[in-house]
Amino acid sequence: MGKAVAIIGVGQTNHGRRMDVSYPDLVREAVLRVYEETGLSPNDVDGVVSGTMPSMMEGVALTHFYFADAMASAGKPILKTETCGSTGVSLAHTAYYWISSGMADLVLAVGHEKMTEGDSQATMTTVVEPWYQRYFIAGAPGVFSMQSQMWSVRYGLDEKKVRDAAAYISVTHHDSAFDNPYAHVKIRVTAEDVKNARVITYPVRLLDVCPNSDGACAVIFASEEMVKKLGLKKVAWVKGLGYRGEEYFFGDSDKAVWQSAVQAAKQAYDMAGIKDPRKELDVAEVYNPFTFQEMLFYECFGFCGLGEAPDLVLQGTFGRKGELPCDPSGGTLCTNPIGATGLIRTAEAALQVMEKAGDHQIPGAKLAFSHAMGGVDQFNGVMIVGSER
């Protein structure tokens, strides 16, 4: 077992269509905020971890060098970590292991994306194997609409109930975004608005889908020794983490009971000593670019039994005042600067257990779950943080 590691500070940009700043200035905004919040300076950190959706999204190679000045990291060791949609949680894992190994005491992790300067759908459609998958899966909406149908057919779920539950999730998260000062999409929608929105790839409709966002997130990780040296009282201790991958081709693995998600969560639970996640966790930030997929994740993570998610969603189990509140920040559904999105999930979990989440704070949150999904469709990563060492 390595050294104990804590998150001691979080900085986010205002996410959205940030035409007011250049890409480096967007990164700088998050970095300055985390240093302001912690009272630290760039001279204090031992190294920096940086990442985006793979660089083809930016049209810039070696982005960790391009943003070195913006991250105030000149002269510091820089690690670049990129795993597509799961980049953010991979950044958190990289920072964790750098400190847990004893090689550093303070590490800055920065995830970022300026999606208005690229073409995410073109990238995600053309990046896959060209002879079969490119034409078959048609980018992220195609992949995950097939996954949602595979899941609902597997358990014989009533189509109307699943549609109602997905609409409930969309309404809930869009409402929650109003309580998050950094969220991108802030609109009031009704269940009927969601169900009547135009189809993207059946059964996914426009209000079931995350946006393209510009944004960055910066998180400072610290060793236990540094936490004591700085005299910090409210930090988010990393209690467990897990990461799993599986077959590259979409049809080569079971996406209804998604084993990379199941096993990543199990690894994190085992490390954290969690036996009953729905009872023991206080809040979860689940990576939810699609409403239907969020329900599948609830089941993979053991928040409920297989095929049970729609009923529990409609009962309010995963709402802000439910048994296990999920995505009180509005989640990926409302904010999605891809390279930062997974790190935002971990940052939001940390804010919850540090009691710094503001208007979307879950009262009494002591143990929080964060997650991101990536690759083409094969990676899942989890990090669990808690208020107690």
C-alpha cells in the first residue's frame, strides 16, 4: 500500500462557449483559481499532470508543452495522460500514483478542452477502425444508443418506463445545473420537452445528450505529510480507485453488463472497504453523457440490481434528496469539456466531502463516488473520496 493522498483544492473555469478567451487563457483561468483557493503558488508543486481528449481534437500536437506557460509549469516535470472521455479520471489516477509512490508531495492535475475550436463529432466518428466500426457506430451517439437498447432488451424493460426515467434524469440534472456556478447548459425543461425533442439516434433525443463545452479543471493532490505541514483540516482523502479496459471492437464485449465499469467499481470498493455502495456512499458523480447510459451505470456500480434502475429513478432514489444523490452538479449532461469532464467529476466529489459545493451541496456528505468512461467505448475509471483519513 502506498502513501495516503488527499485532494486539497479545486479550480474550475466557467464552462460553456468561451469565445471570450484563447485556449491557453482558458487553461490559465482554472489554474489560477486553484492556486488562489489553496493559497499555494506554482513554485510549491512538484509536478503537473495534463491532458485533453487526444490531440487530434485540438489540432495541436504535444498539448502539454503548448499549455506549459498557462499551467505555470515551466521547469517542472509534466506528465501527459489521455484516454479520450476518461482522460479526467486518468489524470486524477496519475496524480494519485505519483504521490502515493513517494515521488512527489504536491501535484497539479489539469484537464481541458476548447470544443468550439474543433469538431468533436467528426473526430469521434473517424478515429475508430475504418473498415467496419466507422460506418457502423457513427460516433458516440451511435455507440451508446445501441448500448441503451441492448440493456433495455436484455432485461425486458418497458419502453415507456425507460423513456420516462430518462426524461426524469434530464429534467433533474438540468434543474441542478442552475445551482452550479460553473455549469454550461442552464435551461428549464419538462419531461414532455425531453420526450418530444428531436431524435439524435433512437432512442436518444437532443435533451438526452451532453453539450460540446469549452472549459478546464485544475485539482491539487497532496501527500499526508504535506496536508499536515500545511495545517489543512478539510480535505478529500482518496479512499479507493479502480480502472479497467476491455475489447476495442464494440461487439466483442457485453455492454449491457459492462465489465470494465463493474470491475473498476469493484476495485475501488475493495480498496475503500465498501460493501453496500447505495447505503455507504453519500453522493455520486457518474459520468453521464447520455441519460439512458446513466441508468446502466447505476446497475454496473451496484447502486441497484440489474434491470431495476428505471423504477428507482422514477421513485427519486438518485435525485438530489434521494437515498443516493447522483450528479447534483448537473453532471456531464450539462457540462462536457471532454478532457476535463472526468476530472470535474472527481473535483465535484471532493467539493462535496469538503463541504465546499455551495448551492448543490449534499448535506452531511462524507463519502463520494466519481467516475468517467472513455476510449472508443472500452475504458471505465472510478475514484472514491472521503472526508476522513
